[in-house]
Amino acid sequence: MNLEQICSQVCDLSKSVGAFIKTEAEKIKQENIEVKGLNNFVTYVDKGAEMKIVEGLKTILPEAGFITEEGTATENGSDYRWVIDPLDGTTNFIHGLPPYAISIGLMHKDEVIVGVVFEVVASECFYAWKGSKAYLNGNEIRVTKASKVADSLIATGFPYFDFDRMKGFMGSLEHLFMNSHGVRRIGSAATDLAYVACGRFEVFYEYNLNPWDVAAGSLIVQQAGGKVTDFSGGGNFVFGKEVIASNGAVHDDFKKVIDQFLK
């Protein structure tokens, strides 16, 4: 299997679907927005983009199954599965606020082997495959070298449901406000991960996540020299609903914050 070729094809597909999303962004109206759950929205653009992605991926790897946010396609018995978020950052999208991104990961059994994140507004395509370097629009990217939380810019996502861990989360924010370069919340986990990979953030952490939020971006971070774990420091970050992604050098120092407030 030529993972580089597959990755290139997925990049091309992401850019094509990204052009569709960008065109539709100018047309979206309040009546086009559906509510899936508390503060959880979907539009015809999410669904249309996912259908286009699924159809395109079927031609790239016909035997692969799917894990999709909007349910356009479902898993089958294959060892290969595409993990797709057609529009990560829908709340941003419906408010006309960047960023929002397409996230496509290919898993072989429990391992992500191809990852593509296409940030639509800036037309930035982040990608990697197993054994490769990580890239942004054809240029190699690397994580930063900061080794302390005090020297780091941190990204996170605010809980929008399941508020049981809110007290600990707010404690972590308070600590980071006073002991880092600052905290940013940009509204797209896939983009957060890509930004760790290219050195814009040192750390991204969040809980209440889904596989399609993190599969692609987690591989890109790792291939850019970073480290990705769950909050316990283990490897259950794709399906475990929580992630710490860092430049690697600061990971242990940052995990002390998680241990203090969110373990």
C-alpha cells in the first residue's frame, strides 16, 4: 500500500470539498442549522461535505470502512477505516468565524496511518502518513522545542456538554493563565492539533472529544516530532474522549497540570 500516494489523493479531495464549503459559507442561513444536542449543530454543508468525502474515499480505498460524524457511512469488516469530520468547527462556521476544517484519518486496525487536516478559510493543508515527515502545503513542519509550560502557548476547547469535570477544567485554566504564555480557544480541535504540529501552539488539551476530532491531527503531531496521549499518559486518545498533544519536550511538565486538576 502506497501511503504517500493515498495521502496525496486525500489532500486533493480535501481541497475540492473545502472549495464547496467555502462557497456555501456565503449562503448559510439560520433556517439551515439543525440542533443535534446541547450546543451541537449541523448544517446541510456538513452533510453534503461528508457525502462528497465518502464517495471520494471509496475510489481511493474501496475496501475500507468508515467512522463518520454525520453518519453518511458506517463501519464494515475491513481492517481499514476512514475517520472523518467533514466540518470540524461547525459553530464557528455558522457564525462566519474561522477556523473550521476537514479532518480525514485512515486507520489500520487501531493505528492511524494517514492524516489530513484542511483548514478551509486559510487554505492550509496539513498532512502526514506513517513513517513520513509532516507537511503544510508542501513544506515540512516541526513542533517547537519549548520544554516548560511557562514558555508555552496552550490551546484547549471549552466543554459544551458533560459539565461534570468543569471545576477541574476551570482550575487548570486558572493555573495556565498565571503560568504560561496564555491559553487560546479557537473552536476546532483538528486545527488545534495541526497548529501544535507546525509550532503555533506547544500544547493542546481537551476532553469530550470524538475519534473524528483527533484521528488525523494526532498522526500529524506525532510525525512532526510531537507526542500525543490521553490524560493518563496512555495511548487511548482516538477513542478515549480526551487528549494531550504537545511538542513532546513539554509533555511531562504539562501532564503535571492535568494530574493536579483533571485526573
